[in-house]
Amino acid sequence: MLHKINLAEKLDLFSDQWSPKIIAELNGQQVKLVKFSGDFVWHSHELEDELFLVVRGRFRMDFRDRSEWVEAGEMIVVPKGVVHKPYADAEVEVMLFEPASTLNTGNTTGYRTVHQPEHI
Amino acid sequence: MLHKINLAEKLDLFSDQWSPKIIAELNGQQVKLVKFSGDFVWHSHELEDELFLVVRGRFRMDFRDRSEWVEAGEMIVVPKGVVHKPYADAEVEVMLFEPASTLNTGNTTGYRTVHQPEHI
């Protein structure tokens, strides 16, 4: 993949929420874009650390004992095993960086689970 | 690392060019920030794919047969084995995502090589 990827152009390609889209792969990791608002499900990932980088808007990462607001131009890394739940008060656009094996709902498979994220 | 990382705040912490700083680690990969202008050295990485995401400014990624300008909000993935050389006409700020083992000059160790990037 030797052509550049424009994040805004990729974000214009979809509007569904809580459904990460793969925009690049490298070293067994995937770069994904996701839009969401409202509350996700509490979950953790047994084996994968996850990086969330806010492209537009803001979201709150809830942990069991505290929360952290993450704004545009900020990122947060959630280590494997740590229970977390993203929440946004308005739609936020986020870049994810995580292993290709990562399931969005981690250990909590349910209606929010996206088993085969689309490549865009 | 459960606290968010603000890219602008991290970028304010250094001014030296061509010297990537580590701002996060996950899954054996590192997230780095680097500032540069002018020409780098031609090199490739035998084992590592590299991702370059422009935070501010722009740079040109030169390949042996073509070039690609990458602007703010855009990224490019350079697969392992592909010879490349970044160039910027004015200082650019770039986020790198690559394995922890990645040496900035790849197969071309020299005066530009940073053997132990600093954590900031």
C-alpha cells in the first residue's frame, strides 16, 4: 500500500456507528476508523492492547474506577485485560490501532459485535 | 498507561529534528513523534512495516520510482523491504507507528541513526 490515505475522505465513506472500518494493515496490526455516540458495552480484551486517537469530537473512556475525556488530537491506550467502556455525548470520529485479531466487544460478544470489519 | 496523551503537548517538549520520541507502546509496537525538514537518507526496513501520519505540515515520501506528498490528516504505510526517503520543504510533525525494533535509518546505519529513542 504505497498510496497515502486521507482520513477525512475515508470518514466520508460511511455513517454507521460502532462499526469500525479497516483502512490499513501493518505488522499484524490494523488501523481502523469508527464513528460513535452514546454508550458502548463494558468489555476487555484478553490479549490485545488498544489505541484510540480522536480525529474529531471527543469521547469519554470509562474505567471501573474512573473516567477520562479524550479530545481531538489526543489518544489513550487501554492495556489488555483492563475493563473499559467508551461513551460519547455527541458523535465522535476515532482512529483505532490494534492487532488484527481484536474483536470490538472483546470478551463480551453481543449485538454490538462486528465479526468481520469492512475494509474501506 | 491509562491517561490520555495530548499530541500537541508532546510536540512542545522537543525541537530537535530527525529524532523520533516514543509516546506510547502497545502490542510490541511503538507510537513515536518526529519533527523534520529537508532530506533523510534512503533506506528500507527488512522486517518492519512503517506508518507515517502527518499531524502538522506536509512531507514527500520518495520511492525509487515515484514520490507522494502526504499532508496533515493523511498517512502512508511503507511496507518492509521498500526503499524510501522522507523529505520536507518546511518542518513537518509526524506520528510514526512501527514495531519497537524499528531503527529509524533501517538498513543504512549512519549519522542519522537514533539507537535509543527517548520516551517523552
